[in-house]
Amino acid sequence: MARKSRKNITTMPDIASNLLKTAVYIRLSVEDNKNRGNSVDTQKQIIENFIAITPELEIYDSYIDNGLTGRNFDRPEFNRMLDDIEKGRIQCVVVKDLSRLGRNSISTGYYVEKHFPLRGVRFIAVNDNFDTANDFNNGSGIILPLKNMINEAYSMDIAKKIKAQQQQAMREGQFVGARPPYGYKKSPEDCHKLVIDEVTAPVVKRIFEMSSEGVGLAPICRALNEDNILPPSQYAQSQGIISHKNLLGNGNWQTRTLMKILSSEVYMGDLVQGKSKSVNRKQMPNSEDKWIIVKDTHEPIIDRALFAKVQEIRAEKSEKKSGEWTENIFKGKIVCGYCGKNLHRQRVPRARDIIYIFHCISNTRIAKGSCDGHIYFKEDDLKQAIIKVIDVQSDILLGKNIRLQHKYKAFEKQMFETDKELLAIAKEVEKNQKYLKTLYENLVLGIIDLSEYKEMKSGYEVKIEQGRQKHFEITSKKESLNQQIGQFDALTNEVNSIHSTKQLNREIIEKLIERIVVKDDNSIDIIFTFQNAFPLVEEVLSNGK
């Protein structure tokens, strides 16, 4: 067969590849687990079968949010998909139905009618026969909002029913928590009933007995730690009840853990539930009149007389310690330079005034010999030491800022050259997109065969993707540099104001300081939040650009 001439190959308007890079989006909430039609596998199969018979679609990636509600759009995989859309990697999003995208009518409508179209992204809901490329769907102002409102109403109705069922179960004396309290376990026959844990119940009884004898929280902590008794979170992990590292704590008994145990009525055999409520997906304390209390629902670990005695002793100690405390502006920031634990802030009344000191309590609360240091640092002395370090940082930052201002003309020239490079890349991508479309037209016309088309198409697609990636990287670096210069200037002004006023507060500490390490000789080492935070600014200063 004679080879056809290629001289008629022509360029076409700026149109991307014929195949649309498509995102497969799947969401499964907790309540959907009971519906097999909404399972992850089912959703994936429906979407992939649809794409297989739709020639213009090509799967780019799958994004699966498992166990997440449709009323909240802050989902990890959904956010990753949005990020890929912003980077130009996706031209189409396909879901099983509109409810998989979301059950919030306003937000779902925003993404389908505003966010996706503005970015040139087609949206398809397979089972709803909804496609933004369809003129009927695009022109209808009724169908999409109506479906979204139905989905939202369904979600709210399910949430209300679940809440009502839980409250009724609480009133009936059923335990509805995810994890049993320390000292108990869930009955193998009924997960809503608590039974004695033979391993941990004696520990609970020991804690109450020591407290009733006037032993303080710190000595109780140390005794339990020295006896190598697992604290509640570690014990729960050993039983397979929890696994997430954020729930495990530091592996030692803490005074706040003891306070929680010593104040819990559950150890008298009573259930007190409903202490918290969900507000905007966050747990908030509930007023006491909303608590649901049911007595004698399970076997007690201690008797009521012992519980009452402990509460009386703790109330007396609390009254003796009463008094106004100033704000701890260093909370969570100051650590021991020997054992790495947070230093304890203590209020010390004196004849004429009250002072605050920081000291390490590892030897008194964890175990003797657990820390080699003996830190005792007055808070006022600590503040003065920190201000001296900040004064040094102020001089360094001010010097760098002055150098940066002197090099501003060179910086502007650099930005001009960057803009020229970005323009050249954009033109190159545009040219390759035109060639790619021309390639498809010539395949249809028979000027080139399928194997030639595939080979040349692959080459152009690689060039387009490389161009887009380079454009994205340069643009990101340019935006980051501009942002860092603005932040660096603001930081210099803020640190300089501390240098002038010699005043510290919680907001400043939170913003500027990551950690303060203290040692016996009252030496401090400060790790600032802005250390290594401005690499592009440092690059400009070091290169002289």
C-alpha cells in the first residue's frame, strides 16, 4: 500500500490531548458500611465500567476517603484530588452518584457549578446520569440543588437517629463508649456492659486506697511507675484496644491520669455519660444537667464510702492550694536538658510576694534516678535570659534585612528573567498541544497509521507534562520567594519590637519559639521557629542575586 503524504499536516487551535485525564473519586462514610451498594469495591467497579465505555476518558488516579462523612469536605484524598486539579493533572472527575461527592448542598453545589468549571474540569455522577458536558445538566438550575438537598437531609436524619439511639441506650444503663474505662473491659456477651478487668481493677483500688491515706498524686505516680505498671493507654495498646501513637502518651503514669480516675463515679458501679457533645464536629463539654446518670449498672471496684473519703481529701488539698496563678507563657515549650521532659511550673508564696519557678519532676513522679539534672530556674530569670538571646537574634535579622534591601534591584532583575522563562515554557507547551491535536486529526484522515500516532503522541505528551511540571516548579518557587521575603520582613519588625520593649507574652512565645532547653547552670538553648524557615531568602543573600 502506497504511503500517504504528510505535507498536508496543519496546526490547530490550542486544545489539550483528546483523552481527558480522569479522577476516580470514592467516599464511604461509617453509616454507608451497612449498604453494600456503596462499598468501595462497588463504587470503583461502577466508575471503571463507565470509563471503559467512554472513549474520551482515561483514568489518572483513584482517590478514596474511607469512613468520612459527606457533610465535611476537609478529607485527605479529596484535598489531594483538588491539589492535582490545581496542578493541571486532571480534566475530569467521576463519582458513583452526587452523594459520594458530598451531602452538604451548598458546598457540593459550589464544587460542581463553580470550582470545577472554572478550572475546566468536567464532572460526572454515573448513577444520577449527571454530566456537566451535557447541555441539559448545565442548564438546569433545579435538578442538582434538589438532589444535594435530599442528600444533606438524609445525612442529617441519619445523624439524628444515631444520636437518639445512643441517648436511649445511655438512659437504659448501657455503656456506649468506644473504649472501656481503665479497670474494666467490655463483656464478651454484651459490648454495652462493663465487667471487671482482673488485671487492672486491683491497680484502681490501690490508687484510691493510697489517696484515702493522704498520699499525694506525685508519689502515687512514682510508685506505679517504679513497679512497672502500664498506664491506661499502654495497657489498652497491649490489649489491642488502641493503636494510634497519638493516643499513647509518654509511657508513664501522669497526675492528670490519676485525677481522672479518682474523680470517676464509674468505679462505684455507676455510669455517667453524655458529658460531652459534638459542636461543628468538635467535642465540647456538656452542661451537668445534660449528663445521663444511671446507678448500679455494673460491678463496683470500690465502695461508695471510699470514693466519698477520697473526694473530701482532694477537696481539702485543692482549697489549701487555691489562689490566683499568672499565665504560664512557656507552657509546652520548656524542657529539661537531661531527661527531655517538660519542666514543671510551681507557684511559691513568700513573705512579701509570690514567685514562680521551673524544675524537673522526673525523679519525684516517674522514678528515682530517671533524671541526672537538678534544675531550679526562677521564671523572671528565665524571661531575662530569653530576651538577651532574642536581642542577639534581632541584630542578626536586622543585618540580613538591610542586605536584602540593598540587593532589591538585583532581585527585581531576577524576577524579570523568571517571568521571561515562564512565558517561553508556556509557549512551548502550547505549541506541543497544537501538534498533539494535529496528530489526532491526521490519524483520522489516514495520513499516519495507529503505531505512528501512538509513538508520536507519547513523545508530545511527555514534553507537555515536562513543560507543565517545570512551569509549576518555577512558579511555586517564585511565589514562595515573594512570600518568604514578606514574612522575613514582618519577623524582623516583630523581633525588633521585643528588643525595644523587653516584654514577652504567650502569643510571642508561641510564634517565635519552638523549644527552650534548660540545664543545671541555668544555661538555656532556644530553638526558634524561624530557624531554617527562609531558605530562598538565604539563597538570595548568599548568591548575591
